Amino acid sequence: MKRTAASLLISLAQTLSATGAAAGDDAIRLYEGPAPGSENWTHTEKSLDAPGLGKVAFDVVVPTLTPFPADPAKATGTALIICPGGAFVALAWDHEGTKIARELNAKGITCFILKYRLAQCKTGSPASEMAANPNLDPLVAPIVPLGMADGLAAVAHVRKNAEKYGVNPRRIGIMGFSAGGTVAASVARNYEPESRPDFAAPIYPAYKWVPKSRPVPADAPPLFLMSATDDPATGPDQILAMYQDWLAAKRPAEVHIYAKGGHGFGIRKQNLPVDTWLDRFTEWLDSQGLNRPGGA
């Protein structure tokens, strides 16, 4: 991911002061005790409010899952774990998290926003951290496996507690944006039976960062992939590479590539065809039988 494009997500926050951030009262810790692989981390989570983006979290140490339940009168039993993006140095919590959850709640989908572990912002802010690391690959390399582990733990948690959340244990999906899309893509090809997502939607992900030591599983989940041709950060080649891997494994996948949209847009309206991509996603779910009330 190119630094200049990844910075779009948080560039508006460069002048804002960071504040300590604790998990919300409804946030669920994914691990008992310190998260495996980061036991020695001593920094603390912070957040800021960015104009046009809302809450942005960074320096995440404690992975959590925050439920956004659908209205019981509308709930279909489908669950979706949402992974906001931010180049693995930040999470666009509102822009690519709560806004998505609320839109999908209206479709009867119970959502959970994943706060996965991030690289420490040693410079003091996500924007300055990316400015100090023109090549993000070395910064991201040790963090991706931790984010993937958090995503797998999230799927396993929702499945184990499906009755409590009122969701179908066979209809648990994961969606992610940019770096969060990398988490979703990583989960989609590196799971165990209890952590297998039933569908996955990596949105403008950096597929090049996904661990690929294992082949695409024979039962890999169906994919919904989306990007824009003019994306200056990840570009459509990333989702096309994942699509080709799924085709080679004879697994189902659907791809949407829009002419314009850029990167990191979430569901922000731009007066472009890409504005309706979330409708295409829910139509795809319906076509797969993954969002029918009471369905298997």
C-alpha cells in the first residue's frame, strides 16, 4: 500500500490531539489475559476525532469485538464481523465501522466491529507514523498475523455464542476495508473449522500482505470483492489476484470493480456508481441464501 494513498484515511487528523481510549462497556475482549503474540506490549490505546471520519483508534493492544445487534423484528440471523481500515496503524472506527454496521442493521444483519491489534505509532500519531515509514511493508509484516488471529478469534467467538446473539452459526461472515480487508482476506484462507467464516467481503484490501503459506482451502468461503480502478493505494489488481486464487481452487467469488471511487471511501457518497456498492453486497448475500430470515 502506498503511503500517500493510505494517508487519505487519517490525513484530516494530523492536527488533532490524541486521547486515551478504553474499550466501551459493550466491547468484548477476545482473549483472557494479554493477547497471544503481544504479551510484552506496554503502550496503551488512543483515539482521536477526525473531521469527516469520526472516531479513529490507534495503538490498539487489546483486541475487542463490539456488537451492533439488528432489531429483533428485522433480524435475519446473519452475522457480520466488520474490520475497519487504516494501514495497520489506525482504525477508521466510524467511517468504516459504525456507519457500515448501522446500514446493515437495517437489512436485518447483526454486526460486530472488530478492534484488531495495530502497529505502535512511535511518532505519536498515525499520520506522522506513515510519513516516517514511506514503505509500510516492514512495519506491517509482523502485525498482519496478529490481526488475522484476532479476526479468527472473532469468528470463533460469534459462532460459539450464536444463540446468545440470536444469529445462525452457519451464517457468520467477515468484511474488511483496506488493511481491515487484508484481515478479512487472511481469515478467509487461513481458518480452522471453528473459525471458518461462512462468507467474506474484502473491500479494497491489500491482498499482497495476506499470509499464503497454505493453499486456498477446498471449502473456502464465497467471496464478495470490491475496489475502484482509480484506487491509488491498493488498486483492483489486489482483488483480482484473490479472485484468481479462488477460481483456481474452484470456489465461488464475485468481483465489482468501479471506474472511479479512489480509496478509503467506505459508504461516503461521491455521486458515482460506486456509491451503491453496499446494495450490491446485500443483493449478493440474498442470492447466496445468506440473509434470509430463518434460513440455514
